[in-house]
Amino acid sequence: MTYGTEDEQAARWNGRAGNVWVEEQALLDGLLAPMEELVVEAVPAGHRGRVLDVGCGTGGTTVAVARRLGAEGRCVGVDVSQPMVDAARARAEREGAPASFVRADAAEYAFEPAVFDTVVSRFGVMFFNDPVGAFANLRRAAEDGARLRCVVWRGAEENPFMTTAERAAAPFLPGLPARDPDGPGQFAFADPDRVRDVLARGGWADVGITPFDAPCALPTADLVRYFTRLGPLGQFMPEVPEEIRPRLVETVRAAFEPYVHGPEVRFTAAGWTIDARAR
């Protein structure tokens, strides 16, 4: 599944998808916590610099980075989704974190030039329709030698948990869009050679790509809510006829059984940690 043009993506994340992410903020925070650590560790404790968090969502990573910075540091989160940026601002205020947020498309937003010494992202850079142009725009926002740290997914074949719902639902939903491995989407940065090419053409050098396998978990009680509200199936669920929903949910829930361990659903997230320097 791809996510359409930039305008279609903006509409999606400013509509139902963005609102669902806000409503499921606590569930997603717990699920993605291991990958947050991989991003935050790129910022030295007490660092006084300026950090940009790309695709910040509801602000969990931005706030964590802001806490790690020194009193004179600054962390800015950017996301295309107004509902998520509103939630991020509320989180930062609630937690007393020195973070600020911009509702914008990071691929084309006119950031102040050469202002950030670090650019980070947790699963926020795989959705650009023009990734080279997007990373070139981020390069313009970064000072010479600035550090880039991104966490992205490896391929679908290494992340079977992430495609379980759509595979199980496919017999019921012939209209469920198939993923396009060459288009914007969750696994768009699965090929490390492509990533190196995109970053090099976007103005980044000294690219390092390291695999990680992170243990993740969510409460079993939240599993049905997870697959009916999030991911490709969750996006498609409002279009599912009422008469087939119970059987569809039962079938998909059964497909997740190998991951269920009593009160917890456990799986391994397979991804890349990407490091680079602004050329």
C-alpha cells in the first residue's frame, strides 16, 4: 500500500488516520518505545544544540529528545498532521518539556537555513513521494556536518507481524489495496542500497546503515483494537460491510495467535538505524 500524493497524504493524516493515532497514543507509545531509544541516544546528554524531529507524530520522541538536551538546547518536531501536532504540543506542555512543533510537510517546508545540528526521525521519513528532494530540503535546514539519525523498517518479509492483518483479511476484502514496495510507505526504505543513493543525492555523506531487531509488545486485550484501527486494515475498516465484520475480525484475530503469549502480544521489529552527516 502506498499513501498517494502529498495532498492525499496530508488529507489522510489530517483526517481519520491522524485522529486515530492521537486516540491510540498510549498504545503506540508503548509499542514503539524500543525504537524511541535508538533515536534519543543519538543526542548526547546535556547537548546544547538544535534538533529537528521529522514526522514527530504525537511528540513522544520530540519530548524525549528535549529532555535530553541541555537547558539551552532546542528540539523542534515537524509533522503534516494537525491533530497529531496539537496532541504533541499538549504533551510537551503537560510534561514541562522544552519542545516546539510545526505543522508542515518536512519535504518542502522553508526551514530557517543551516539551523539544526542534528536531524532525527522515528519511522517518519519513508512516506516522501520525492525522498531525494525531501532529504535535500532537510540538508538545507542542517548546518555543515550536522548529524542525521533515522529509524526505518526493513522489508515486509522480515516484519511478518506488520502484514498479518491484511494477509488474513485479503479473502474477505478484494478491494484492500496491496502494498507497493517501490512507493512511499512503511517499507519504502527496506533496501539499504536505495537508502544510500537517496541520502547521497540529497546531500548527506558518511552513511551508515545498521540492522536492529527490537522486541515489542502490546496488551492482548488491545489486539483487536490495534488491527481494526491502525495499519492498512484499520484504514479500510470503515468501508467493510457490517455483515462480514464479525467473521473478518475473528479470522484476523486467529491469525495473530502465534504472537499471543498470555496477557501480551509479542513480536520482533526488524529495522535499520541510519546515520549520516550533512555534506
